[in-house]
Amino acid sequence: MQARAQRQHDVGRDFVLDREQVGGVAIEHQRPDVRAVRRVQELLAAQLQGIPPGLARQGIAVGKAAAKDILAWRLNDGSAPNGATYKPPAFTGIWQETGGPAALTNVPTMLSFTLASNTQFLPHRFPELDTTTYAEDYNEVRLVGALNSATRTAEQTQTAKLFAAFQITSTNIFTMWNNVVRDMVTSRHLSMIEAARLYAMTNAMMLDGLITTQTGKFIYALWRPVTAINTTFDDLNPGTAPEANWAPLIPTPPYPSYPGNMACVGTSAATSLAMGLGTDAVHFSVTWTGANGNPDVTRHYSSFSELAQQEADSRIYAGIHYRFDNEASQEMCPQVVEHAYATVMRPLQ
């Protein structure tokens, strides 16, 4: 236990000193967070209470060594922005800047935890622009995802904002899923090793899934709904029609549409939890912390996949993804998790 506590302390301290998840996705360098460092130190001291000094020293040494190896492993993992640019030509179906230059351009070369390559589970190409599928999904997001949509319900609007951590909550999706892991650990009385495995796999799979989808975005370069719906380009599809001045509910992220990151993060986490616990059918609740004067929101679920599906749907309600973006991620990202469990997870003895 003391080794784990020291490892968590050292890795956590380095993380709050040097790194931060920006918008729940990008990893940037930041200034030291003194309060966070102090909190990590307090947690370490609390976990070491009652342990004989000799055992504590041994555990601290093991924890420090493990933390040092982990930090060295990820030191040059490509998570820091590398200045790479991405600006494809203006053409029908091709992504154009949405709110600024392309972001997360470093992710396709980022070191994963378990993948042989960042294209190992690359999804198939999106539906062509002249297909019925494209027209149906285009019109769905055009209607339900519009800023002033007449068809989106109040609950759907709340769903879009919750999962985007936009305006009404400070709880991002990574915090949300880690809260679910925490609740599973405590409610099922998992051992220290079982808990560590569940936390590690859920977080590693969210990252490896995200690396896969972000890589796919820059390969396929599909335009976002806000570009497609406002375009003057002819997509050669009689089932679509442009709509001038159309705007989404949520600001569009500055990178291509296909496949969907949010859908992948959700299904990766849900699959990790289901495989780790041996079942998807678990009743639990999720609470988002209110922000900007808004109250906390608690929702109840009967499976991990139900939460993941709501997370995916939220991007359509937000006006920033087509349904086929989500479906591609929901097909491919569980394969990332299954591969990891088959190749890197050792069975508990």
C-alpha cells in the first residue's frame, strides 16, 4: 500500500506541476498548482499513517522507483504541441477551419499505451456525400443541432452541454468516467490491485481510442456540419440543402469531423469497465458539478453502454457531429480495448 501511495504521489505531483488536460483532450504545460500539490502531499501522509517506519521506507522506495519509470516512459510521448500545421485545400467535403487553425495536430504521432500503430484500428471511410446515409445524418444534425433548434428538447440541450462541459458544468468527460470507476471500486469493494487495473485500463483506453480517432480525423479530413450546411459548394446530393447562417449549439472544435472523439472516449471507457467487471449491466449514477450558477445534475443509468451512447448522441444535439461519425467510433474503439485486454493485461493469479 505504501508503495502505491508513494507512486501516486510522485506521478500526481509531476502531473499537476507540468501537465494539464485542456478541454478534456489536449495536454499542455502549465504553472505549478500549489493547492493541488499540497493536496497530493496530504493524501500521501494520510495513507502512510499507521504503517511501521521500516515498511513505510521500503514502500516509499518502491513507489518512487515505479513513478520514476512511468514518468521517464511518458516524458517524450508526443503529448505536447509540436507546432504541426494542417490546412487542406478548400473543396467540397474537405474540412475548413472552424474557429481557428487545426488543433491537436500532434496526436497522430503521439505514443499510445497499447497500439502497434496509431492507425491499427483506423475506421473505414465515411459515407460518400452523394449517399442516402450522408443526407439523413446531415439533416438530423442540421435540425436537432442548430443553435435555435425547434426540434431539440430541453433534456437534449442539457445533454449536449453536460458532456461538453459547456456553460452549465465544470465536470469534463474524463473526470466523469473516473468518478464512475471510483464508484465501482467502492461499491464492489475491489482490492487494491483490482482497483488499480480498472483505473489504469479505463484511462489508457480512453487515450488510445482518442489517439486512433484523432489520427483518423486528419486522414479523412471530412468537413464539419457547420461548414457543410453553410457551404456554397455543391455536394451533388439532392437530399441535402444549404442553410445560410446556420450555427451549432456548441462551438465546433478546430479539427475534422470523422470519426468522433467523444463517441470513442465513451465507448472505450464503457467497454473497459464492462470487461474489467465482467458485465455491462450495472446500475449507477453520474453527477455533474454545476457551474456559472447552475445546479448540480445527477442522472441514473442501468449500463455503462447507456452512458456511452448518451455521450455520443450529445455531439449530434450539439450540432458538431454526424451520426455516422459516432457509429464509426462505436464500431472501432471497442476493438482497441479488446486488443489491449488480449495482449497486455495479465490474468490475476
